[in-house]
Amino acid sequence: MDWISSPTSGLHGELCVPGDKSISHRAIMFAALAEGTSHVDGFLEGEDTRATAAIFARMGVRIETPSASRRVVHGVGLHGLAAPDGVLDCGNAGTGMRLLAGLLAGQRFDSTLSGDVSLSRRPMRRVIEPLAAMGAHVESEPGGLPPLRIRGGSALRGIDYELPVASAQVKSAVLLAGLYAQGETAVREPHPTRDYTERMLAAFGWPISFEPGWARLPGGHRLRATDVVVPADFSSAAFFLVAASLVPDSRLLLRAVGLNPRRTGLLDALRLMGADIREHDVREQGGERVADLEVRHAQLRGIDVPVALVPDMIDEFPILFVAAAAAAGTTAIRGAAELRVKESDRIAVMAKGLAALGVRIAETPDGAVIEGGPIGGGEVDSAGDHRCAMSLAVAAALARAPVRIGDCANVATSFPGFVELARGSGLRVEIATGR
């Protein structure tokens, strides 16, 4: 699927972006392992999160869908999952695969986790190594690539693990294995990462201690059913925050956006660049900070992005590249080598795409140097990466001519309905028909 995205004038209105993908994954997982029935509202109806729900259904968990974005999960308890009758397909969900690896390491039965072509190229060794240290048996393809074959019946033991690279997914995998381990499991990070797993485990009644940069929990307890309200996904809101900042005569209000402090590095970076983004009705929802975000057009300026912000905005760098391309002056990004092993090599994909539109951009091993200026039309390739596709669609809103964006089907993994919502806000994005 290709898109055609065209220049536009002001963006206006109120938007409700879909539910947070990271929280939706975890809500299904913890509700499935809890004792009792949990209700999940605001569930992201994306292919990634549906894949996670389908995996638990195949392991004997009854999950009802009374209406869109709602799930009723009848938990089976920590040891109640049943052996699946075949390979468990995670689709494009790296979060799903890594967290499930930790969770399945503690089961009595064997299991295999697979994914699509993109996920099958993503490194899993960083999860396999700490799980092996806990006593798990996880086999992979050469290079630590999926599929992952997990042997059941392993006696897990708690460990004190220091992450070599900050990663919320690896941290979460170790903590989930720790639920089944004898003794205490602790994880320490070189930089604090998002703490959705820790917050949700606490909400489901597991005794866990955590602060930015570390978490600790004992094994041998149980999860109790609870209701979860999923906030709007900050990563999805990010495309509209940048679009309204860049397009003259814009004002958007984004409702009930999750503002977990380990997730909002882009907000800090945009404000350093001069963005006019205000928070209204700040409140707590299901243990997470949420607010309505009002964004107005502002002239952005280039900055040296503080390295300290990198772990808290790793998913938002593609759209930050676009903000930098339209800002006055030069923006330098460093410390973001993790971008090269996401759904695509996001540094390379965004550099190639923006360069094709006339932007002066130089790749570095762990980032890029981007000189703001005019953006032209043309054809670009998203490499099947949902965040790159949506970011390039926003760049086209400022272009001198329409932009054709190739390989956009994977947007459905994280943001179903993006095209319709974008058009409702004033962005001119169409699904291409023919050439």
C-alpha cells in the first residue's frame, strides 16, 4: 500500500488518537495471568496488540470483545496457561515477542514464538542472555534472530541483572520471568526507561519496588484481576504534535494523551526547539499521568538534542527528524544507535527519505545532523516501517509538491485509521491507486 501526501494549510480540531500500544500489550498479558475477570477499555485495535490477544486465546484464555477498543479477559492465574497447538505468531510486535519470551520461560510447556519478515530480522539475543542466566532454555536462529524456541519446565532463579543497553522490553522480559523464579529478581538500567510493566504489575497486586533506573520483585506471588483504562498513545499523538507545530495557522487539541515521564522525551525536545504545546486537565488514569495537549503553530529552531532525552523518545525519532528538517538552523542527534535495529534501520530510512525530498541530512553511526530548509516533492520508501511512513506523510504537509510514500501497510500494526484521522485534522493523505 502506497500513500500520496500533499501540502496543506492549517490543522484544526480535536482528536482522540488510539490507545497506547505498550499498555495494551501488557494489559492483556497481566489480565490473562491474573485470578478473576479484568476489563480493558481503550485497547488499541492494532495488528500488533491483536496478535498478543490471539496468542493468549490460543493458550486457553477467554477474551471477549463487547465493543471496539474493549476487552473482557477471564484470567487463568499465573500457572493456568495451556500448551498451544503450534507456533505463536507475534506478527510485527517486537514488544510482544520480547515480553512473551520472559513470560513463557516460566511455563511447564514448550513454545515457539515467530513473527513476520520484519520481526524476524530483529535481534533477540539481548533477551535470551539474561533469561539463560535465570535458567531458561531459549533457542534462536543464528545471530539471535527469531523464531524463538522456549523449552518448558525450567526451574528459574532470580538474578540481579544490569542491562548493557537501556531497553524497557528487555527489562520487562526479565521481570516477567522473575514472576516464576525462586528468590528475588532485580534489574538495573544505564538510563531509566519507561516503567509500564512495573506500574501495571503493582496495579495487579504484585509486590514490586521500583524507581527510575531499577526495579525489584520477588517470585511466588499472584496477580489479582483489575480494570485498566488505556490512555491515548503518546507515540501516535506525536505525529500530530509535530504537524500542528510545523504547519502555519494550526491549532489542535489531543485528548487524554498518556504522559508517562519515561515516554515524553519528544515533548521536552520540541519545547527546546520552541514548540507551543500546553497541557490541560492533567490527571491520573489507571496509574498513568494523562492530559489534553493543545498545540499551536510555532517557528521551530534547530538544537543539539540532549542525549539524556534519547531513552525517553526512542520511538519518536522518525517524527523528530521531520521537525528538524523544517526547523530554522541545524539539529544534531546522537546517542540513538538503537534506531538501527527497530522495525527498520530508522536512521537510514529517514535520512534517505528526507534527502530524496531535498533535505540536507548527514547520517552518523548513532544519529544524524539535519539542516532545516525547504522540503520538496517526490517519491520515498518507508521500508515497511509504520513510524517512518507516518513521519514522511507529515513532512509532505510542508512540501512544495505531493509526496508518494511506498510500503505503508504496516501502519495498521500501531495506528489503524491514521489516514482517516489525519484527513479529519487537515492533513491531505490519500491511499494511492495505481501509478
